[in-house]
Amino acid sequence: MAHLSQPRSVTPRAHEPGVSRRCLLLGASAAALSAAGCSGGKDAGEGQAPDGSGAGPSGRGSAPSGALGANFNEDPRDLRFAQLRELSTSWLRGFLPMPEVGKGAPGSQRAVATLLDAHNRGYGTVLSLKFPYHKRALPAVGSALMEAELARVDKVARAVLGKVDILVIGNEPFLESRRVDRDGPALNRFYEQLAEHVVAYREKHFPGGCPTRLYMGALNRLDDPAEQTAATRRWLDFVHSTREIEGVDIHPHVDSLDAAQEYLDHVVPHLRSDQKFLATEFSLVHNWRAHMRDRIPPGFARRYGIEPETRVWQLLRRAVDNPFPQEKWDAFLAMSPWFHKNRHYLREQVQRFRDTGKLAVATYGVAQADAMVRDIGPAKQPWLLNSLYATRTVRARQDGGPGRTTAWFEDFRELQRDRDRRRLEHRADPP
């Protein structure tokens, strides 16, 4: 894209058919938002990032710049704050599947409750809203289904705005929708209205300024030129031209650092000077998957008396069924060439993110969850190899702490910077 339009306000697009009356009533001009303290004025000065890049037009206080945190996705059951202390991180991210909002108050949902607890302890927090529509049509703007979705968004907004540091509108829209919707305008219209609604809600309910920053998220598969579509271009146009949005999230799950670079090359040039990007999920999972049918390393098989024809996926299943001692898990990974040559992937990837000067927060998977270890087979995505803590494949340590994927754990700790540390309240984990 050679040129992008100047930032605009989020005054709803009344010329488009079907824009909801609710959104029109809540809409606010850029001038009104500025007067309310959500952009410009004193808050812009208070929001200078540590590197002097500025806070952007959204939240109040210091904007994060290059921080590295932990991610639990939707399942925080294996997460302990003691683990975060051991990792020395001050940031935590999770996502909320929006259908869960109909089953109880948002604050009672595990992901939200965990992030609110983290907020109360002083952590920086990122919440992504997940709208799973991969098996059904996205609601049309102005429809009853859209109004119901906006009502759920209102419930979440009441629970988290002013508390979480970053709210991401969308989790993985281009994976969580049908091809017919993401190839046409339906996906863009749906998420644009969600964003406009959240911005207007925040302006109405926080007239003195709101500390919660807003991002759009997240883009996937940008390493495939076929996935750089008119819809992803419109997505980036909308982010760029909507003043109250501070940037975009990316999820580079890839097979190499060069593939992840495709994301940066595509997204970073489209950001405004006051915008940054998030990378709330990233990994080499596609590299790991390519080796699931490989034989285990011969030296490892001899050392531990394992049949040499055993495949990698079979060994992983054994580790889940009967967790390994830490030394055995470390040996398996160190002796597997496909892993060993990428043992500093985490360090190298975060450095590439930071080198752009446009990273706000990146978060990495903290613990192996149930879904990762269920029905392991040769075709299953081996997410369990990404986690900092090997909670399902390694026995607990003598001190009771969980096992680790040592390469990730050590580099994650080394990547923590004094400038990103927050003042945390250290208290016991909930029972």
C-alpha cells in the first residue's frame, strides 16, 4: 500500500446500510474524545513511553514498549503466579471466547478472573476477545444477532475497561470465520463495528480518560502471500485510520524466523507513527509438526533403552502418559536436531520484534494445557513443545515446581528488562 489515509474519528459510517442505532447513539467525534481525555492534552504527556515514543491516543499512563510477558490463552488452570515470579515477567495475556459471556458474569470466567487478579497484583494485562464464527455466518451489521453480540461486548467492557491494560478486539478473526465471510466484506464490517462500539462505549463511560488501550487482533498466515488479501489490507487500513486504535496484534505461528519476518514486513509499514503491534502468540509450531513422524534420535533411544523406530509423536504421548524426569526431557530436545538448532528461537524472535521499534507487548505460552496433550497423534499440532513450563510432560521438581522446557525458560528470563518491570504485589496463589 503506497499511501494510507490520515487518522479519522470513529464516528459511525452512517452511509453504510445496517449501521446499528445503538452505535450511532454512542458515537463520538474526535474532538469530543480529545476533550474527554482519551487523546491529546495532558494525558498525551503522561503517556510517554519509556523510549519517548509516546503513549498513543488511547490509554493513560506509560505505554508498553517491547515488553515480554506470558500467555495462557483461554485456560489458566495450570498457571500459578509463582511461575510468573520465577520467570521475572510483569505481563500476562489471555483470551475470552465470547459465547462464554452468556453463561455467567464476565468477571467469573476463568480467563477474565485470572487477568483481573493479575491486575490487582500489579501485572500488566492483555485480554483478547474471541468471536468464534468458523461454522456459522458472521452477524450482519444492524441485525438482531449483531445487537446481541454488542450486548455481550458491553458486559465485558463493564467488567474490564479501566482495569486491563490492553483490550484486543478479536482473537484470530481470519481463522475463526468462514472462508466466504473473510473473503468478502462481512468480516471487516463485523469487526469494524465491534471496534467502533467499544471506542464509543469507552468514551461514554470514561469521560475523564481510560487507561485501557485498544488494539485489533490478530492477523495469521501472513507468511503466505495468498493470505495477504483485500480483507487483510482493509483491516490494516482501518487500524491505521482509526485514531483510537493503538495498533494490531499478530500471531506468527510459523516454521522459521524468515516466515515470521513476513508478518513484520507486511504490518509495520502500515502503522501510524504513534502505533505499535502486539505479538500475543508466536511459535515455531509448524516446524515441530513437520518432524512428528521422524524417528527419535538414535543416541537418545540407546541412552534410555527405547525402541529406535519410535516416532517423535509416540514419544510425546509417552511423556504425557508418564511424565519424564527433567534430564530426560532436556536430553530428548537437545539431541533432536530440528529442536536443537532452534533452541534460541525465542531470543532471536523477540529481538526481531524489538528491533522494529514498534513492539508494544509480546507474550509467550506459559504452560502446557489439557487441549495440547489430548489425542496426540502424528497430525496433531504439537503446541506442547512451545511452553515455558512442561507441566504435562515433565515431573515436578523436588521443590514442587513444574518441569520446564529449559531452552525457552532460560532465554525468556534473560529477555526480561529492568525498564519493563512493574511494581508487583507478591501474595499467595489462590487455592
